[in-house]
Amino acid sequence: MCPSASTPITFALIAALPREVRPFLRRLASTWRLPELPVAWRFQLGEWLGIVAVSGMGADQARGTARHLIEIYSPRMLISVGYGGALKPELAPGTVVLGQEYRHYDPHGPTLTPVCSPWAGPPVQELVAHLQAAGLPAAAAVLVTTPRIIVKHREGAPLLVLANPVLDLETAAVATAARAAGIPFLGLRAITD
């Protein structure tokens, strides 16, 4: 039975591409398509009700989807999920990284701007330890959102001073929307390169 539209949403996951959430959706017992968004599903996970939405690539798309989800569904937490590119070889492909900090990077400046976002859950290092105990390669990272895909060895050099920098195109935008709404946020990326 599909939960009613008035059932409170515990969390909303936002990914840029359908392939970033397909494995998660396949593991769920049941999902319901949401007609209010182009590509989105509701799901029940134990006692929690959640939403998975596909925003499209880039900060503008992610920000718009996050604001739309907040306005319509009032989730208690936003989670940005998807792929990311590591700048240091310590983070091998397949590693799951959780954001301990969020930054926006403009390679033209170059400027690196912190994005503060509330998190009310257990410490990120504790979550990483749980993932590692379950046998997953996991690490904490600084998730850095760029305005476009950059050439890491040329444009990413200023980021090497950060601890475990991981690049993506959406996280900082979703973090900013969560901060504006005063709701907790977590960024989660799987390293592809």
C-alpha cells in the first residue's frame, strides 16, 4: 500500500543521474513513482519514508530539485548521492566517501568557498567506521563542487591541500539548500576515478 501524501518524509536522496541510484532502488521491496517530479520515487525503509529524486547534472539542477523537495515534502534530512572523482590516489575507485566538509570551487579564480551545512547525526568518522566494519571501503572526505568537469591534474592543483578532496558537480548546491531550510545534510559519493 502506498503511503499517503501527508505521511512525513524522513529523508530525501538527490542524485544527478538515474544510474547513481538504480542499485539502491533495486534493493528496496517496493517503490512508488512520484508524479510531481520528472524522475522520483517514494520508498519505505523500515519505519522511515524516503524519496529518491534525479536532478540532472550540475549545481543549478541539483539546487532546484532540492528546493522543490523541501517545498513540497518537507523532508527531515537531505542526502546528496552519486559519483565523485578523487584528487589523491589514497581514495581508490569503489571507495564510498562521506562528506566531513563541503566546498564550492571555481577554477577560474581560483576560489575555494566553504559551504556550511547542518548535520545532526552521528559523527561522520563513526559512520565511516560502520561502513568499514560492514566490509565496504569507506573514508571521510572534503566534497568539492565544481561548475563543470575539470581536468584534475591541471585545474585541481589548489585543492591538494585539502584532506581527501573529492570532486562532483552537485553536493555544495544541495548543502546550501539544506542550510537555507535549516535541515540536516549529508553528502555521500562513490569514487569512480
